[in-house]
Amino acid sequence: MTGRTTELGVGRDWPQMLGQLIRYGISGSIASIANIGVYWVAQARFGWDPNLAWALGFVMAVLVGYVIHSRWSFRGHGRRDNLARTGGRFMIVALISFAINSLWVWLLVQYFRLPIWSPYPLVLGVTPLLMFWLNRRWVFD
């Protein structure tokens, strides 16, 4: 590479990006555990609608995720001079993530009537990669 950045944001800083991706995975796992734990309890124990249970889990994951991602996952990347800007963008990306994950829950649990755990592979595999890219390129730029 010549040092220029590609559309995916990969350039000379690929070792830094790899570190961010690893930290993002660890941090996202913690936030996902919070989300899934709340979802599981609300849906399986209390019989809530799956999407309502997911919404409650989402709130918990956003709170946990913002703190960890802003302080650890993307440390040394971008600027943090405007909390309203960074926090607002993080919330927009989180809402995109919520919409995608709600689609997985609705499609698999409600439409196809699969078990309540069936969205986990997509929620834990596909969505986080999309969100990493958005967070790195737009939120914590």
C-alpha cells in the first residue's frame, strides 16, 4: 500500500485498526451479553413480546457500549472534543444496529417461529462488523 486510505478505511494504520477491531469485539461482547441477558429474562421469564424484550436489552447495551467503545475500543482514534457530536452519532449508529437486530428477531422468532435464541448468530456476527465500520468511519473519526 502507498499509505493512502481505501474506502474501508484501511491504509498504513491497519495495525491500529486491527487492535481496534479486537478491542471492539471484546467490548461488543460485553455489551451483547448485557443485551441478550436482558432480552432472555424479559422474554423467557416474563413472557414479554420478543421485540419489546429486545428493546429493553438494547438500552442496556447502548449504555455499556458507549462507555467502553469511547474509552477503550477506539482509544487513540479520532477526536473526542464534542460529546454531543460523538454521543449523537453513536446513538444514530446504535439505532441502526437496533433496527437491523430487530429485523433478525422479527424474521426468525416471530415470522419463522424459530427458537428465541435463533437471532444470536446474526446479531453477534453480521451486525457488529457493520457497526464497527460505521463507528470507526463516522462516530469516532
